[in-house]
Amino acid sequence: MGLGLVSTLKLDQMELSAFQPASYQNENDNIVVVVQLFGGNDGMNTITPYEWDMYYKQFRPTLHIPRNTVTPISKEKGMAMHPSLSQGVKGGMLGLFKEGKLGVLSGLGYNNPDFSHFRSTDIWLSGIVPSSTSQPLPTGWLGRYFDTFSGEPKPESPYCIQVGKTPSLMFLGETGEKSIVLESAEDMYYQGQQVEGNRIAIEASEYYKSEFDYVNNVGVEVQEYSRVIKKAFDSGKNIESYTSATLSQQLKLVARLIDGGLKTKVYFVEQTGYDTHANQGGLDGTHSKLLKELSEAISAFQSDIEQLGHDKKVVGITASEFGRRPYENGSAGTDHGTSSVMFSFGTAVRGEVIGEYFGYFPLIDGFNHSYATDFRSIYFELVTSWFGKSTEFGAAILGEKLSYINETGFLKSTKKDPTLPKPPDPPVVTIDPDTGQPMVGEKPSLEQDRFSIFPNPVTDDWAYLRMNLYYQARVVVTLVTLDGREVGKLMEGEYRPAQHDVIINLKVPPGTYLVRIKVGKVTYGVKCVKL
Amino acid sequence: MSVVSRRDFLGGLLGSVTERGEVQAGLEEHTAPLSREEVRHLLQRCTFALSPAVIDKYVGKTAGEVVDTLFNNAQARNSPTPPAFVNDVINNPDKLSGNRRDEESRKFGLHSGDYNWDLGGWWVTQMKTDRESILEKMVFFWHGHLTTQYSNCVNIPVIPMYLQNDLFRKNFAGNFYTLLEKITIDGAMLIYLNGNDNISEAPNENYGRELLELFSLGVGNYTEADIKAAAKILTGWKVKYFADESMTPNRGYFNPNDFDKNSKRFFDETFSVNYEITQENVYNNSVRKLINVILTKKGNVAAKFMMTKLYRYFVYSNPNKTDETLINDLSSRLVVAKFEFMPVLKTLLKSKHFFDEKNIGIQMKSPADTIVNMVSHFKYVDKYARNVMSELGLELFNPPNVSGWKGYRSWVSTKSLPTTIYYIHEIFTYNTNTDFANWAEGIDNSGDLNRLTSRILETFFGRAVSAGRFKAYTALLAASPAEWSSVRGDKNAAGQRVKKLMENVIKAPEFYLS
């Protein structure tokens, strides 16, 4: 091997491994639209396992979406689409799926899921999977992306635009916020003209000046960008018609700004209300209404962007901070869960079902599904395949190189990359030999030690009854003597699956009693001694 | 992508953090009588609502006198009348039927929802009427430090949120041992950081972790094993809201069945359970002992952690190396004072360092500073002021996460700046021209054009402006002192001008600095 060859190899390696200093001048024209579904979307009622008895009988006895209303999107994987997703322009999101412009990405999640909204939302927005519950999540993945341009002058158009109220962590970088937040271009313009938009030169020593200049510059930036945005708004248009729902209106604004020539790379819109702990409802419920709004908004946007001729450079994704548990709770709702589905949309996406159905994955703790693909894979693919950055660049933003979902990713432009880590094997789905259907978790055992009384012996006129309930049910507690005579009803109520400590009144003569607990149709008993 | 280089004024400035110059003055007491600017500086940092009349009262007094007064006044007013709903008694609606069920359900709904907003309004009222004490600034400090968010998936009802606020009031500058002991079994905290779920069979480490990481020591001063041990030591504390389910609704109580009775080791100290398991014994031998071990064994670390945070809160959010020496000095004093905050805070606020010219006007105001001060002068509804603050990123009783608000430059962003101006305009619409005129008339010597302008500016600005800009602000009221004298007689015309001045005041960078 000659000397020259060695040095070329070295150079190659350098180019591959060095973190390329980016220049904003070289960014491509591609745009991402992130639709954030705040509150934790219930994946199982969005994409339903329409042939699965367990779904109808055990998990969602009252909240399931009836089999005859859904449209199968993968017979092989047993997945169907909620009827609300066929609402909107040209058959809504189902229509987009049929045209190959909607991807259904199943089984996304992360290790050691956090069930706090805020924490889990922050994990999704930061693109950091923390190793402990207190690891700080100081910046967002797009904030870090645009941090790489912080040495350059700010571009004419803002890097990112958030349509909504509050700046999202997603756009917070180490060198400040990378997005402009607005609810309407006209309000933004009006408000932007109210701020002090001139630079004020003050005579002061450096220390005070730096804080003063900081505030002053925020004002200058607001005014400048409000003009740029208004200009794009005035020269842009919409062709498709949208509903009056907030999300539709937000996406309408995004389409118009894109059409008006704004060079912003990322748009962020949000739909709230997915935290359906109570009254999630079935076919006519809250969740169904949200999905209808989602479908109407996304289908109108996609149609609009196609008619405006920008579809080749725009892709969208939906994201939510977590899924929901398979078991419905006692309040006609569902609780925070783990693994779920995401959607991708646009002419550049693979319009197919990607990944196995998450609902069949085993439960990790009796309540929550395991997941197949780290959600950061989606971001990683956007950075590399859509924004055209190297996988090293992607790793610098997201902490490590990640495999693309299903290896080939969700974008048509993505190619299988052998240098990326192999995707982990998806969780093994167990098939119940009796039914031939997927079986999830253990069949709950009904043991008496799920109830206890303390203190026992009972010294006062009251005690706590601890109940560990696995199903939501009506609970009736009565006090009975050992010879079976009923002394009285202690309490009655509807309880969610959880641990409950309830006070029971025991103003009874000393002796040994049986506390009889009726949970639904099953009866348990706990002995207690009254002193 | 096109880049427009003519706007290089934006380049890199945002977010770049420049250190201020070194302040050489230390903790020695500033004994000279206070100038007007110094009084303004002290009051702006220690209260949410500033007024020229209050500044007048303290000019010429010493820092020692004024700071003592701010603390004495705080002690005197730390038991305000709570909102009426705090006295409500609620039974579990699930155990009732018919009308009673509906009634309790409705009540509980209000307690979990709207009343938390009302409580925010109540707090705004406390803040805006507290012009001469350090109380509300300290309560807000503790709220951001020992955080609880009422809106955490399943809302925390208002009574425990109120009780936590009251705990901060009663211990506004008190003893850190006491405060940590009490917050550990505080009802709202037990819900927020899952103490309620921390049981011997399944210890929940949420609170134990934050106690060490965010509340007392800071990251890197404990191990994962310490967290696990702390969680076990703190098992068994619960809270219930309903009167029919608890002897002490909304307050922490002890449930012996959930308590881990094994011995634990924490910071090389054994926590054995060789006593009769009663609420009182467990409180003393587990909760209090745990806090005692933390603050005794790692006293220097805890003191540094707390004094850094308080320095950032009261003096400057971006301290440099020289300031750190001073913070070390403060920390040693806190250890010597056995973690009594009051003497150490007084030392800081009376010091030459605090009054150094370099430290004036360099703090970013929070929305609480800007909005409360504004509604302390102009008519508005306190509950709406709470909503405005929330729109600006500071929702009382609902910080963004367990580490509280980020503070400093996060308060002034491309979203919050125009929105602040927008909402203050809304506050102005609650006031007629006559209201503006009457407000200005209420300022001492308001007939004197220059004096009135300077009084108005000092009320809202972190620092005095240059002579040129001062003149421009004056011109918004009148072209000359004589013209102002004549305009004053016409309330509508005068009010219009005062309003015009205020509309410009809120645009100035100084308005966002303290």
C-alpha cells in the first residue's frame, strides 16, 4: 500500500467522522411540519386492532371503536383506522393513506417511560431519552440543530415558526430560542410594531449594557421578523378550504406562509385535549372528535400544499407525549401509557403501515406496552434524510446514531444505511393457543391479599381498608360477623384500577369480624379484630 | 438559504451571555444614608409593587433601618385572610348519591379547577398591596424552589395548594430545617412528587430525588443509593382530600402499613426502626432525622446551593467568579446561623455589594414584577392579572416543571416581549383618561413636569435614562412646564398624555430590567 493511499484513507475518515461545521447558506429547501397532539393520544383507539377479542372484551369493554365502523389498513397486521380519520378533504387521512401519502408508524416509545405529562412531553420535545428521572432536559432537538448556525448572522426568515401560545422546548437551543411564536400573522405584525424596534445606544458600562442590549435586541428581532412574516402572509394564498377548528386554521396559516415564500424550515402546530382520563368516549366521544379535527386539518393542508405546488418540499409528522394504557379506567377514559402510533404525511413519505401493531406487544408491568422503535429515530431520519445532514451530524443532535424505523425509514428518500446500528428486535408477540389471537400480559390473578385492613387489630372506631384493584368496578363493602350475620354496609363506590386506601367506620363491639368486599360480581373477605 | 448580512446586528447577540464587571464591594454594611436611587433599587428587588410615595418614606434612612423594616413588616403581615373556599369541607362524591353526590361533585370540581385560578388572583392581591415588606418576594422564591404544580394531569385541589403557600408565608425567611421537614409531609407536595405512592412494597423515588437534587444539595452531591434510601425512609406518608376519608384532610398523615420498617443507611447514618411506630415517632426519627442528616453532614454544600440561588434571585442571575467568593462567605454565615435565613439575607441586602452601582438595573423582571407593579397603579382585575402572567409564562401555582421557572433571560423572549406590551395595553383599556390623570395627580408634586416624569420613570424602570431620552419622555407630557400646568386642569387631555407616556414606558428596555 502506497503512502498516498494511506493519506487518502485518513482524509476520508476525517471527513466521515468530523462533525461538519454547517452553514445556513447550504441548507436545502425542505420543510417539516410538526403536529403536536398534546395530552397523550390513545393509539389503540386511533388505529384499532379490529379483529382482536381482547381489545373489545378485556381492554375496552365500553370504549372500543366498533368493528363495523373502522376501515382495515393492514389485514395482515390486524390494523384498522378510526372512522373519524376518513373525515375531511378527499377522504381525510384515510384518503391520504389510500393515495400513499400517509404513513402509519407503529410502536414508537422510549426506555423507562415517564408518566408525567410534562416530563414525557419534554422528553419528546428535547429528543433526549434521560437515564434518570432527574436528568435535565435543557434544550430541544431543533434548538440544537439550529444552534449549529449560531455563529452566523440570523437569516431573513426565522428558522422555525410555532403557531400557538407558548414557546416550545423543541426550539430552545443553548444559544436561545430558534422559533418565533405567533397565533396570527396580522396580530404578530400589529404587536411587532408596538415594540421598540430601534437600537438604542446607551452610555453605560459593559455589565449593564449587555442586559440592556439583550432586551433591546429581542425587540428589534420581533419587529424585523413580524414584517417578514407579514410580507409572506400578504403574498401567499390558500386554495383549499379549511374548517374553522384551531388546528385547521393553524395549518392554513402555515400553508399560506410557505406559499408566500417564507424560508422557515420547521413549523410547529398543536392540538390540545388528548389527555382523556375521563369521558374519552367511544365513537361519539371526545377522542373521536379530536381525530376528526386532526383528519380534516391534515387532509386540507396536504391538498392545499399540493395545489399550491409545494408538496415536494413539505413533510409532516404527528407527535404526542405518550400513548395510553390498554385498560380503560373507571371514568370512561384511559390513563397515561407508553407505546403508540405516529403519522407522517406528504408526497415524500412512504404511504404505508410501518412497524408491527404496538397493541400486541407484551405489557412491561401489567399495565403498559413495550415499544419497538425509539421515537428519536424519526427525528434522526428528518435530520439526515430530509435536511440532508450526515449521520454524524444527526448523532451530535440526538446523542447517538439511531436506526431508521424498519431500517428503510418512513421517507421515500431514505436508504438502508449499513453504518447505522441495527434496529432492536421488536417485542415478541405471544399467541394464545386457545384463541389463535395475540395475548398480552398475564391473566390477572384474583388473590385475597389484594385487600388488607390496618391497623388490625382495630383500636379506634375506624380503620383503613387497602384495595389493590386491577379493574374498574363498583365496590361494596359490608361488615359481617363470623356466623354470617350482616352488621351493616361500610361503604360503596366506583373505583378505578389502582391502590386505594379508604376509611371504614367500625363503631362495633369488640370481637372478630369479616369485612366482605364485593368487587363487581366477585366477593372477597378480610378478617379483622376489633379491640 | 438567503442570508441578509445588513442585519448583522442580530448576529450572535441573542443568548450570548456577557459577564458584568467585577463588583469589589463585599458584605460590609452600607452605612451611609440611602439615596433615592438606592431606596428604589432595594424596594424594586424586595417587593413586586413600587411607588414614589413609599420611596419618599425611606430616602435618607440607612440600609440597616430599611431592610429591618422590610423583614419586620413581613412578619407582621404573614397571616392574610385566606379565600373563603379554603374552609370548605368536601366528602367523596363517589360514596354519595342523588343531590348530595351532585353537590359534592360540583364543589370538588371547583376546588380542582377554577379555585386554583382564584387562588392565583388572591396571591396577586397580596403581592400588589405588599409595598413595604419582603414577604411576597420570599414566598414567590420558595414557590419556585420547593415547587408544586397544581395542574399535573390530575389537578391538585386548591386547599393543599393554599396550605403550601401558607407554609412559605409562615417560614418566609425562617429555618431551613423546619421548612424542609414541613414540605416533606406537605399535602400538595405528597401528591406532586408521589410521596403519596411511596410505600414499603414499592418505594417511589420522585420526592427523595428532588429533595436532594433540587431542594437541598444539587446534582452530584449524593448517589443513586442515597436516593433509594431516602425514599424508603420517607415511606408511609399520605394525603387525602375528603373529610369522610381522613382525620386530617389535605394534610400529610402517616399510614403505618406503608412504612418500611427495616433499617436504612443514608449518608453513613443508620435509620433503625427501634421505636413504637406512631405518626409522631416516625416524623421525628425518619423525616426530621433525614433532613437533619442532610443539613448536618452536607451543610456546606446545602448552604452554598441555597445562597447561590438566593444571590441569583436578589442580586444578579449571572454571577461571576468574584461574586462566587461573596456567595461562599454568605454560605459560611448560613451554616453558622444554623440555617436561619433571615440574618444572612439581611446581611446581603444591607451590604455595600448589594448597593454597588454595577448591580443596579441588571436583573430581568419576571412577568410577576411587570404585571403586579402595573396593576398596583392602574385599575384591573387581580384574577385577570394572574391570567396575563400565565400567558406570559408565569402561571402562579403552576410552574413549568419541578425545577421551577428558569428566570433570567427566559423572561424576555420574542414571544413574551410583544405579548407583555399587548396585555398591558389591555390593562390600560380598563382605565379612562381621567383615571390616568388622577393617578398622575396622586404623585407628590405632580405639577412639576420634570419631577413627575422622573417619578413615573423610577416607578417602572430598572435604571435612570440618559438626559436626552428623559427629555423625550417629558415631551410626551408637555412641551414645557408651563404647558403642563395648563394641561393639568383638563383631566381628559392630561390623562391622554399620561397614557401616551405610559405606552412608551412599557416599550423601553429599562421597563424589563430591575
